[in-house]
Amino acid sequence: MVRCLFLVVSLLVTTATYAQRTAGLTQQTDTSFTNYSAYKNAKKKYSQIQLVKDSLPPLVKASQNINYRTVNDQKLLLDVFRPKKAAQKLLPAVIIIHGGGWRSGSRTQHHPLAARLAEQGFVCFTPAYRLSTHALYPAAVQDLQAAIKWVKANAKKNKVDTQRIVVCGFSAGGQLATLLGTTVPGIKAIVDIDGTLAFIHPESGEGDDSKSVSAGTNWLGYTKTEKPELWQQAGALAHVGSRTPPTLFVNSSVDRMHAGRTDYINILNQYHIYNEVHTFPDSPHAFCLFEPWFTPTVAYITGFLNNVLK
């Protein structure tokens, strides 16, 4: 809890030093990134792909549209996917965070992943969080911290083992998952699906404002040159250390989407912390939304979690 509070306090102190850019706060939902829009874009190059269907397996039950937090009259919802069969023991919790450049996307995009993992004996949660259309960093981090607290507070109802909480995310959600996993005490494993580990890094493509305001600038409220320390602070690479939990990386062939991964792993290895990397060759960034990559992604996550949480 001390580390968690330190992060929040340091973020508030840092962001209070300068005035943030607020032009991106439209208060209008950005629907530009959806599973279908990603599918149409990827299919231009990968004609064989199939969009994963959002259907509930027979042995899984879902509870949807649960209000876990209200901020400035904005209700933040989450959905829960769990095995139908009554558990003989408490089950691990997997909090799945959606991507979309911190500006678009929806928690419902990973319902198929949550359902498939629930089939394997996990209780999965898909929380919404405030995007850069409505609030700047660190609002999303604070929302997801609240989601973790909600999961713990409702653990008995959902048959969750609070000693086995996992954060998982895709793209911007992967960045958020690794940031939470390296700063919030009690997280037992991290699953990063093509999320950057560092914003300011030789491998990073974030923060190019030459043609339009970048996703990172819209979210952080400053350019990289205006406030580099904030950009560094927002990446998990600045926080990884001896207390970081085991981490799984499932990646596309788009290298810039996992900037800082090698440096992060080197630090894990220094402390003998278990980690895995699985990269799909010749795959698009949004690979986890499509077959033939979705099913092996589920298998990689399941195998990793069964190994580190046993």
C-alpha cells in the first residue's frame, strides 16, 4: 500500500507543477478503435484472419454493467466472467484492461478473452477507465487502482483468492497493466499483450506530434520535450525491481509496441523473477483479437498463470 500511495502522491505533485494541455478533453466518446475497425484494417494485409466471436461458453456465467466507481458523475463499469461450476476453492482473479491509445476502445473488446480464461478456472474482470477524452493521466491509473480494490472488496461474492490477483492488458491496456503490476502491492502476475514498457526509449514510437497530437501527448497532457520526467514515470520500466511479479509478454511482430521489453526483462533476470516471452512472427498489433492468434494467446496466458500461481 505504501508503494501505491507513493505513486499516486508523486503523480499529483508532478502534474501540479505545470499546466496540462486540455484541448483533447472533448468529453465525447471516441469510437474509432473497435474490434471490427481493427479487423478491417488488419485484413488488408492478413486476408486469412477471422474476428473472434463474442459468445459466452456454456460453462461460463457473466455479470455485466457493474458500477465499481463514480467520478464526477461518470459511472465506471466492469463485467465479471466466472466458471458456472461451484468452486471448491477460491480462484485467481484476472483483471483485463483494454487498449485503444488511452483514448478509445471499450472493456467489452476483451469479453471473448475473459470468457475463455473463465473456462480455464479464472474469475475475470473487464473494467472501464477514464480515457483521454474525459480525463488526463493519472486518472486511468487511479480508476484501475479502484477496480483492484473493488475486486478485493467483493472477493467473497465472486469466489476470488485475493492473494492471486493478476493484471492483464492489451496495447495501452498492457502499458497500464505493467505500470500497475510494478507499483501496486499484492499483484501476483502481469500479462502484457503488446503494451509499451517505456515511452521515452530508443525503441518507442510514442510521442510523435509532427503530423497530429499523438496518443501519448493527448493522455499525458504534455509533449515529451515539455515534461520528459512524466513520460518516463508513466512507463513500467521506471518502476520494475525486486518486488515486481512474474511477467508474461505476448507480442506481435511490431517491435515498437513493446519498447523497453528487453531492458525490463534484464532487470527481472537480475532478481531471478520468472518471465516468458512469446512473439507471433508476421502478425499485426491487434493480433489477440483475431484467429489464428487468439487461441494460442489464451493458451500462453493459461499456461503461464497455472505455472506462477500454483
